[in-house]
Amino acid sequence: SNNSSSSLRSCGEEGELFDMCRVGLGAFGAVGTVTLRCVDAHMLVEETKVVSRSELPHQHADILQTNKHAKYLWIPYTDYVVVVTCNKLSDRETLQEVKQRMVSNTTIQTALAPMRDLLLSHFANTHEVEDVGIMNFAQLRDALLALDPLDVSHVKRCNEAEASFWKGIEGISDVGSSDEILGFECGGQQRVAEMAFTAGTVNNPSLKDVEFVNTLLDQIEQLQIPAPAPIEQRWTCASSSSMSIANKQAWLRQEGGSSGANMDVKQEDMLHTWVGIIMYMCLDEEDDNKVISKSFDNYSKVMENTAWKMMDICANTHWAKLEVDNYKNNDVESNNSSNDDEDKVDNRGDKLEREKMLRSRLE
């Protein structure tokens, strides 16, 4: 407006304004300069193992407590969960010694055989897919799903072949600098949605994080959703950034209880889990991918209903990617937007709730 004004402010490291600006997404103005605190460069060793859905709850606490980084790759329509952990390279072992214990390329190629065989089974003339022998894991998955991405029976076979691959490469899967190991390539075009919620403490995980994904997998099977692998789950401690959906005040509200029993828990012990689902836009025609996108919208609603209605979890939706088609008239919509009147009401309620939260913190 004509009455608007601007001012330059310096935010010290302490104080609520600094905590809010860190994940403010521009709501508090443009950031001119930022000083970052860095950690020393270090080497990480990545290990992979496969456990059953029934075994995982018994190992869950130990996995979180004994590893620097951990994530689960749940494979729908199978009984398997891929557990990927990363830890600092031990002083007792050199980089070369660890590399010698890594899963060999020969082992990887052998483990890819079920995926290659499934792909070749769809072609009468194997010369049509001459490059199948040089495809890596991600390329094979994309090629397989592209054959019939919304056919549940086909997606099940793809997931089973993927599970066989993971079981064939258990062991040390990678070693390198932390930015290389923790980073990843997204691959082709995808639709991704993620939810986050509290999960107890590192010392005493609530197990509702594992229960949630198991319940979601049951819903996928019951509703016959063509859900490809993986459902990815990871963990962080609470954030001091007030606008983060994993902020420490949210943890205290949800985990502290009316008795305030957990009010003395340290921030680094406050556990949040992040659960992400995916569908691959693996077809050549844009209109065909729109059909996949519509299926993904339904999949996302099932995930939200599992959290909010079935399990009464106070989960927040976090969008990792936005669709370009949803940028209209400078209004940014979530990539799970719908024309439902009910959904419009829900979205409006979420917006009002966030505005109310902002006002209360600024007053």
C-alpha cells in the first residue's frame, strides 16, 4: 500500500524474531545477509539391511539410538522394510579398508536380475530393450512402472522385484563425504507428499511412527492403491525455528501432555518423523501423466486420513514439490489441491489457523 514502509533490522542469534525468520519463507521481509554455522567435513559409511514389518518395531529404538542417521524405505504390498543407516567413518579403519568391504558391483548386477527379468518378460523380442543390461536400479524401476503404472497387480510385481534387489545388496552400500552420502538424485519427474509429526524421544520412541506407516500400508492394500516403492521415513530432532512444522513448541504441546511430564526433555532428544509417499510421472504423454497425478491426489488423501482421522495424529503436511500448473494468478496451491468444496473449507481453515498462530507470536 501507499502507507507501507520498510526498515533494516539485524536479528541476533537469540530471540523469537530470529527463530521465526529462519523458516519464515519471506513472511518477515527479505533477508540480506546470513551467517551460517558449519560442521567439520566428515566421512560417512552407509549400510543397508532388510527387515520384516513384524521385526521392525522390536529393532526400532536401537536403530534410532545407535546410528547418526537412519531412514526406512517401506515397500508396499510386501513384508519388507529397507533400513539405511549412516555413521562416521571409524578411526580404527581407513577409507580404503571400508571400500574393500562394500557390496561389489558383481553383487549389485546379480541383485538386479529380478527387475531385468520382469522387464524382459513384457517383450516378445528382447532386442526391443537392448540397453536393459546397462540400466541401473532407478532406470529399471522407471522402465518397469512405465509399462502400466496404475495397474495394481503390475505395481505389486515391480515392488516385489525391488524388494529382491534390496535383499541382494545388504551390507555396506556406500562410503564418502557427508554431503555426498546424505544427498540424493531425485531421478525423473515425480509427485511427492510428506507429513511430519512427533514420535516421542530418542531415548523412548513412541512407536506411533512405525504404527502409522503400517496402518497406511494396510489402507493401501485394502483400497488397492497402485503405490510404488518406497514410502520413505526419516527422523529429526525438534527445531528451534518457530515456523518449522517440527518446532520444539509443537513437540511440547503434543508430547508434554496435561501433566507436563516431558517439559524437561532436551531439544536434541525431541523426536519428529517425516513420512513421504511418491508416484513417478514415467509416461511420455503429458495427458497420461495427469492420470497418474490424479491417482496420486487420492493416495495423498488416504495418507492424510490415516493420520488425522484413523489415528488422530496431529501431523502437518509438508510439500516437497509444487506443480507448475498450480501457479495461477500468482496464487500458489499445494500439489494436492482439489476442487472439492470440503477440501476448500479444510484449506481455508489451515490458512486461518496459520494466520492466527502468526498474530499470536507477533503480538
